[in-house]
Amino acid sequence: MSVTVRIPTQLRNLSGGAGEVSCEGATVGDVLKNLDASHPGFGERLFDESGTLRRFVNVFVADEDIRFLDGVATVVTAGQVLSIVPAVAGGQ
């Protein structure tokens, strides 16, 4: 199934400057693996050495945080939007 992946500004150098790309996959994990296959470099930025989504990377499907769904096993359907949102920290 084809879904739209929204790419944050910090990672757009990996997508050729595109803010959105289309990717295939039945789950969030499949989509992110296919994103890395078509745009190398995403995998190492999104996943740690054990293959777990990095804790400072937030992923949303249809505005729902996948941490409150089934994580990377969350099922996606055609036409849905998957957003990658890096965590923001700091300040006073």
C-alpha cells in the first residue's frame, strides 16, 4: 500500500529536498524500511544498532503516535500519511 511520508526539514537532504515522498508498506516498519531503500541514510538516522526506533524520533500515522498504537508493527492503509517528527528538547 502506498502511503505519504512527511519528511522533517532536518532529514530532507536524504530525500533530495522533498518534504513528502510516497512509500509502499503494510506496516510502519515496512514503510520506513522501504523509505531507507529508496532514499539511503534514513535507516541509520531513524533506527539504533539493535533495529529499534530511536527514542528521539516520533512517528505518527494519521496524527496518532505509534507508541500508543502497535509501534512499528502498526498497520497502515493506502493513502494514509506517516509523519516523522524529531523530538525537540532544550531551553530554560
